[in-house]
Amino acid sequence: PVLFKRSKHVNPRGEGPVFHQKTRARMANALEQCGGAWLPAIYPEATVEHAISARPEGVGVLLDAGAPPMLSLVKAATPALTIVVGPEGGFDAGEREAFEQAGFLVASLGGNILRFETAAVSGVAVGRAFLEAHR
């Protein structure tokens, strides 16, 4: 989880070790249900700068409803795809600029603004479909 400027006022019920244990258990159950091949890692909370510097090699995508569609920007096969989903209320201009300067593509999942939870799941689904199609 990235600590964005606009996410700091949100209720802290989604923080701490108990929350992370529950989230990991949900992820494991979903993985078993769908027959997935790997369990994503959950990292500790990070600043925007730390998240950018810790990004793995590959394509980075910053999801923003006003941007071109994700599939129109990601064109080549890549070993990794990093997807950034912003907080409720969107990215601060400085945060968005930091990701863009780090080489992240700014893309959308369509014309609608999605809740961050829905955007994350949708972004992963689109990214996974893209990566599967370009193996």
C-alpha cells in the first residue's frame, strides 16, 4: 500500500498486522478458488518515492480515468507489470508527476471512475489478459 496525500484521512481500519493477515487469507482463498499459480506479495506501507524506487523491471501503469485506455499503451510483452491505483479522490498532481517522471504510463480502464478496489481488480485482470496474450 502506498501512502498518498489524499489517503491519509481515510479511516485506519485497513491498517496493521491483523488487517494484513485477513487480506492474505482472502488472497489465498481466492487463489485456491480460481486455480491461480501464484500468491501476490503484500508489502509494508510505503511513500510514493519508495514505491517508485522498489518497482520491478517491466512496464509501470498509473491508472487514471482521464487517460487513454490501458491496452492502447501497453504494446510489448514484458516480464512484469506494475499497476498503480490511486486513493479515493485521485492522485495529487505531484504524485502523478513523480510516477510519470519514473516512466509510468498513465492509462485508464475506460471512461468511468471506479472505486479503488474495483480499479485494482480490473487493472490486474486487463494486465493479466494482456500478458497471457503476448507470451
